[in-house]
Amino acid sequence: LTHAEFHQLLPHFQDAWDQYVIQHYVDRDDRQRQYGAGRSASTLVLIEDKLLFILYYVKVYPLQEILAFEFGMVQSTANEWIQILSEVLKKALDHGGDLPEREPKQLETVLASEAESMYGIDGTERPRQRPHDPEKQKHY
């Protein structure tokens, strides 16, 4: 993402984070202390840090030990942040209208309803077993 695209996504991410905090922490029945009380040794304090963390993870997909080292935390903390922020990022992208279509049957409808834009396809190459016979290979 460019700097401008990052800041365009940030308000949606902030809204999704606020909803997550309210749902999972503030409105809990078993809460003994007010939200925010207790230890404050988190390395991802700012919302910008949280967004950068999860975008970096999704883009580079490093080992959790490497991710933890780069953001100044231990591997188990990085794993917890990945689990939490992946959910928040998905909601932020959905709220901003940027969540990719996951159902192939709906893709044509989505593309037809959109204004002219640039689209990208994100995919991973995978090896495929093919027959050795050249005539049979044409099918694949």
C-alpha cells in the first residue's frame, strides 16, 4: 500500500478495532476491572502499529518468530495479535468495500456492478501432476 492508501484504510480499521474491543472486552459479563486497567506493556499501542503489523504479516507471511523479533515481542504474543488483528482487518476491509469476493459464482455479478476500475488477482502457483503423454497434457 502507498502512504495514502494506508491512511485511507486506517479509519475503517479503527472502527473495526473499536467494535472488537467493545464486543470482546468492554461488554464481557465476567469483567472484574475497567477496560484498559492492568499491565500496559503492549508493543502495539497505536492503531497505526496494529494495522502495519497485520498488513506486514499478510503481505510477507514471515515465521512468527521473525515477526515477533521485528516488532519487539515474543512468538506467542505475535500469534495472539495475528489471530485478533486478522479478524479486525477482515471487518475493516468489508466495511470499506475492499474485501475480495470469495465465491467464484458471484464474481461476475460483482465485476458487472462495479464502475470501471483496476482489479488484481492474487494467486499462488502450485505444482500439478500432469500425464507424460503430450496428447493428454493438452487437457491440462
